[in-house]
Amino acid sequence: MVEDAVRPTVAGEAKHPTMDRLEDQIGWYDRKSQTAQRRYKILKLAQVIIAGLIPLAAVFPIPEPQSKWVTAILGLLVLIIEAVQQLNQDQQNWLAYRSTCEALKHEKYLHLASAGPYADAESSEKRLALLADRIEGLISQEHAKWVSAQEQAMARSRRPGSQPAEGDRKPA
């Protein structure tokens, strides 16, 4: 039974749709995690470097009108980078996507070893059905967390005293 699950597919032999879905999702979450991590680290490094240049701009002999502009532009760049980070939520997405990717890999290896929840399944079809149910559950959980994080980010971006969007207003 385990041999069937780990046996490589022969040319022309189709893999089970559940395994295709699992591999596709592991690849997607892995790529998205790497992209979010890379973007987060680049933006954070740029923000720290630019913020570090602000005090240096104050002590270097720059003619007076330009020194104010240099300091103001550097401060504005730090603010813009922070806004982009808050909007994209790259750090949170990086961690959430990596966590989901690793959970999917965990399910894959438990299934291949017929271990954990897959140990008691009587047939490979039942193990695949259980795998499908568990991976879809993981994906649904991650999606629900993502939606919640987006809603929280939107709520934080609203400032006190600002007018709610047209669709957010209560009927009179």
C-alpha cells in the first residue's frame, strides 16, 4: 500500500488529483512565502538605511536650503516604506504562508508513511480522502486568517474622526 503512494509515476500514468493539488499548494505557499520574505527584508533594510542617513545629513556640510530638503525627503521615504509594509503585510504573510507550507508538507509525509491519522485507514482510497479533507482544511484555515488580517489592517488604517466609506455607513 505504501509502495503505491511513493512509487514514482510512469510516463502516461496520471497522479491522483489530491496529490496534484497537494503538490501545487505546497509549491504556491513556498513561492509566496519566499517572495513575501524577500520583499519584507528588502523594504526593512532600505528603511533602516534611509533612517540612518537622516542624522548624517544633519552633520554633513550641505548648503542650508538643500539640507532641509534632503532631511525632509529621507524622512518621507521612511514614511512611504512603512506605509507600503503596512499595506502589503509582507512579514505576516511570509510567516503565515511558511507555516501553511510546512503543515502541508507534514500532511504529505504522514500520508506517505501511513502514519498519524492515516495509519487506521483501511485502503489507499480512504487515506487519499482523508488527505484531501485535511489539506483543504489547512488551506481554508490559512485563508480565513488572511481575510482576518486584511480586515484588521483596514481597521487600523482608518483614523479616528475620518468618515467611513460609503458602504460602511449605517442607514439613517
